[in-house]
Amino acid sequence: MLCPCAPELPWSFASPLVYPQETLMGKYGEEAKLIYELQDQGGELLALRYDLTVPFARYLAMNKITNIKRYHIAKVYRRDNPAMTRGRYREFYQCDFDIAGQFDPMIPDAECLKIVHEILSDLQLGDFLIKVNDRRILNGVFAVCGIPESKFITTCSTIDKLDKLPWEEVKNEMVGEEGLSPEAADRIGEYVQLHGEHCGVEPLASFLQAGQAGPVTQGCKQENAQGEEPVSVGSVAGGGRYDGLVGMFDPKGRKVPCVGVSIGIERIFSILEQRVKASGEKIRTTETQVLVATPQKHLVAARLKLISELWDAGIKAEMLYKKDPKLLKQLQYCEDTGIPLAAIVGEQELTDGVVKLRDVATREEVDIPREKLLEEIRRRLEP
Amino acid sequence: MLCPCAPELPWSFASPLVYPQETLMGKYGEEAKLIYELQDQGGELLALRYDLTVPFARYLAMNKITNIKRYHIAKVYRRDNPAMTRGRYREFYQCDFDIAGQFDPMIPDAECLKIVHEILSDLQLGDFLIKVNDRRILNGVFAVCGIPESKFITTCSTIDKLDKLPWEEVKNEMVGEEGLSPEAADRIGEYVQLHGEHCGVEPLASFLQAGQAGPVTQGCKQENAQGEEPVSVGSVAGGGRYDGLVGMFDPKGRKVPCVGVSIGIERIFSILEQRVKASGEKIRTTETQVLVATPQKHLVAARLKLISELWDAGIKAEMLYKKDPKLLKQLQYCEDTGIPLAAIVGEQELTDGVVKLRDVATREEVDIPREKLLEEIRRRLEP
């Protein structure tokens, strides 16, 4: 879960959290107003990491890395007004995957999409849609529609709102606020409302064929538990190329092409939480496989010896932190927390050289010779 | 690797990195001068997390958690002068394990020691020594030696220096700077220079018997590659009880007894790095098991299809991000990066429905029918 780094470098430098303010300046355009700026007790002007992309690009440039693939899950900071009811905080997690290097077109891009597809599928979030576009096509469309180049970026931001607003409102903004001619806006409208079934990106198509995946997509629709209309929850991932960013940090301006995706991990968690709540399903909060229990007093040493053996064998085991807990309390704990097996050692079991293995669900108990215990536990834990 | 938290709470609140300054005040004694204090652009007085213990205690108090066990690996901050040659930075990782709750004495404490023992053993750092003590014994020793209670804490800090200084210098400090009588200092000297072979902590002894572990210990000695004298590298872990800390954050002062250990993960990394350097051993930087390769042009789709299958089967696979890489280059990449297997699909293999599986070390190649490929790869990857 840590950003990798070249072994000859002090690894804690891979992606620091606190930067000199100037490092982050000029990298975020209009969003810069949300950078969390700070001054320390020595008067140094600092800023907290705003995302994971700019720190990654700076890291590549500083360490002259021209070829890397990595993921990074970490906190970022925004000086925004916290809106807790909407799950917006000043501190939150981002979860990024990026590929940097001079590679043949579209192969790393396709891998990024494949990974998003895999994550959203594996998490069983319901149906989702990945939208693929190429800014060069959009720029081409703008040029064909007669938009001056100076207005490309603002027009693009306005078009982004099509996710939330109907075309008419978007058009009004283009004409009213940005001063486009109504004819130009209408021409844009024809293009941006087109929807393609097929994706022209050859490596991507191969991936999707290989995975028998359906339409290509971004954003996520969640079907609720009652099987009613799918609920749209907005975008849960986004990404793209940033071929110029590393060059901004390199003294000689050397470029390293990059492509990456960011997974909206907190939004995904809130979808999963809603789903769990709606289903009434009980989610285990630990992965404990075996509770080591004793039925009589003065057996704490026997419990510790057994739990050590299980831990050494890689079995996830727990015991109550009481010297002489009641057996009933120990079994109740298994039921409350969903631990499937109890391994019970009492005086009789110690004498006989066995452990009583109890299936918590069926309450069936069998004496297992000590030397066969690990094998038997493993057998029962098999899926 | 994230701190767990109660599901009903916004999870990003579990252990924030930036705190109001007052939250951290009064928790660190003399060390407080190293807290990294900040003022944000709105004038709020903030501080960066100084360790993981105080945030953990605050989290328990705020969420009324009386019973939890967790580990947490994360960055902490010190406003110290960075000394990069000695591996000291303002930003570094801590790696903590803690057990909180009202439990029978010594059982959680013993588990903490067991875990330290396990970590240091598994990492094969060489011989190490865990020192176990009880502050109440030390306080008793001080009382017996006639030290006034007001001087317990400073005397204790001075005694801590015995790791680095000879007894005579420590004694001089006690007498000269702290104003203890030479007789009292000598009496302390008799006690603190005692070394016990046996550990009186019963659960701990059981654990260590169970694991056939040797002497009880803290700190780590590294044997260098030439088999010369062991090199002492100082302490790599530390810990203890902090039964009063949670109460400092609870409005009603409710206490939650806690015990924990902190692993000096960056120091351990530097020991491991030194060892690797000294041995000349080559460490793989990826876990890739299979390189998917093609021997002719125009086969990128075949590579993507095969790599998708491998990924879906949980096999760690990679391919070069080139449309038409030379076969030699692909095989060279395996040798350079230590990938043990290459799965090669060419025109002939596609026609025959096979994949050529190459053992990179022996250079032996065998055609495997497509439907048996996953099974064969798994068989070869078995340890």
C-alpha cells in the first residue's frame, strides 16, 4: 500500500504529504483555491498534498524515473467547507493507479480501463458505464464548430455539466456566459449528444472481448435492494493522460508520458455501506477463523500454547483476554462475531493429547488428536 | 493497512493527520517541542500527527470504544532538524500495534511481546534482545534508594541513557545535574545493572515456551555478512502500557487501559538494505510470475487476451507496452527482472491452440494446450 521508490533513495521521500507551497502552485488551474496552505512555526510556507498525481509526477522528475507502474492509496487534503452529510471532508482518501513511460499508444491506457472494469466488477457494485473519450476529438469538434481556441477549455468545462444538466441549460450557458454563437452551440450539441456503441481503441476492445465485458463506461448505477429503478450515484472513477506534468518538474523539461485512473474509494464505500444496510446482512468485522477456548480454570498457559501453534501455522486465531473465562462466554463470542470454529482444550483433552474442535454453527464437537489438528482445521476452513 | 473504525462513523475520521493544536498539547511532556505546528490560511492553529498513539487514544475516547485491537502503519511528523545521513526526517513512518480494553493482567502485554518477537524473527534480522521491565519496579527501586518522588521522571530519563553511556557518566549526570546524593546514585546503580535470566510474566513465559524462543529482549544486533563481531544497531521496537491516555480525551475521564508496541520500521528497512548490499544478493522489485510474450508482429490482441485470462485466474502477469516487441527483448526483460516463466503465443501456437511455456532459468520450452495452461503454470509456481 506504499508508493514504491528506487531503493537508493530515502523511501519516505516517495510521496510526502507536506510540500513547499511553490511546488504545488501552477499545477491545478482553477482548483488551486482549494489547496490547503499552511505556515509552520518557522514561517515556511507549506501546502498539504491536494491529490496523488502531482506528487507522483514530481517524484518521477526528481528521481529521473522514466518507467514505472504503481498504485497508491493515501489521504489528500482540500481546504473546502466540510459537508459531512454529503460525505465531503477536508481529509479524504484517494486511490490511484498510474503507468508512466514512453510506450506504444493506447496499451497502457487500455490497461487502466481494464483495471477500473475489474475493480467495479469484483466489488459487485451493480451495472456501471465507462465513458471513453479523447480530448483531441473534442478539440477537433470545437474547431469544426468554429469555436476559437481560446475558448476550448471553458467550453469543455461547460460540456462536462451534461452529466447533470439538460442540453438546453448547457447551451444557454455557452451562449449567455461564454459568448458562443447559438449556431456554434447547436453544432456542438449535435456532436456531443452522439453515443457510440463501439470503442475504436483496439487494445481496449481486445481486453473487453477477452473479458466478455459489455459496454464501455464510467460512473456507476446502483440497483437498490428492492429491485426498483437503478439509482444513479454519479461518477466513481476518472482518469486520463497527463503527458506534460512530469516535464513541469524536470529542470530540463524532459517529458515522461503518463496515464492513470483514480478510484473514488470513499464513494464506493458509501455505496457498499448503503447496500449492506438495505440488505440487513451482517458483516463480520474480523477474519478470525478459530477461537481458542478452555472449559476450566487455570488453563491460560494451555490456551497460549495452542494459539501460538495456530498463529505459527498461519491460522487466524483469537482468545479472550481473561485468565479464566466461562466456556459459555467464549462460545457466545464466536456466535456474536461469526468465528466458525472453536478449539477447546480442557484437562481431559490435555491428558488425552487431543483438542475438541467445535463447529460453531452446527454445535457438533469432535476430539482431534493434537498432531492432526492443523490439518483438520485447514480442511474445515476450505471454501 | 487502514485503522479500522466503527462502521457508523465517517471512516476518514479514524486517525486524521492534521489536528487542532490543543488536541496534542499536554500529551507529550518534554517532547512537545518537536510537534510540527502549523497555521492555515484561515488562521486556525493546527499540528501534524506526532505519533500514532495519541491519535488512537483520542479516537477511542471520541467514539466510546472500550475494546479493540488494531495495527496502523502511517506517517508521523516531527519538527526536528532533518539529518538525512542518519536517516532522520521530518516525515517518517511508524508501525504500531495496540490492544485496548479492561482485560486480565499481562495477557495482552504478552501478546504484544509475542508479536514483536514474531516480527523480528520472521524478518531474520539476526540475534536480538527484548528487555522487559515494569515501571512500578523502577519506582520501587527509586523509593528504596531514597530518591524523592518529584525526581522519579528525570531520574528515569537519565537511566534510559545507560544504553549509550557507561554507568560512570550516567551517575555523574544524576549527581551533578539532578542533585541526587552520590550514595543514592550508587544504590540505584546496584539495581539497574542487574540482569535477569528469567522473565516473571507468566503468560509471556508460556508464549515463549510455546515458540521455543530464547531470551527475552528489545533492541537488535546485526551480524554482518563477513561473520564478524555483531554490530549493535540500537533499539528497533519499543512499547508499553498507557492506561491513562484515553481518559485525558474523555469528557468524563473514563479510562480504557491500553498496551501497545511500535516497530521502528524505517530502521529495520535500513538494516535489511545494508544486509542486502553486503551480500550482493539481487532483490526482485516485482512479484511478476509470467511474462506474456509474442514472437511475431501484429499479435498485440493475442497478448492482451492471454494476459486477461491470467489476471482473471489470479496469476501475476506482465507484458511489454509495445505493439511489436522483439522476442529477444521480451526474454531479456524476464532475465533482468527475475520473472520465472514466459508464456509465448505466436501464429503457430494460435493455430495449434497451444501456448509455448518457457522456463526462463533453464530456457526449456514446452507447448501446453490452452485449456491446461493455468493448471500447468500453477504447478510450476508451487514452492
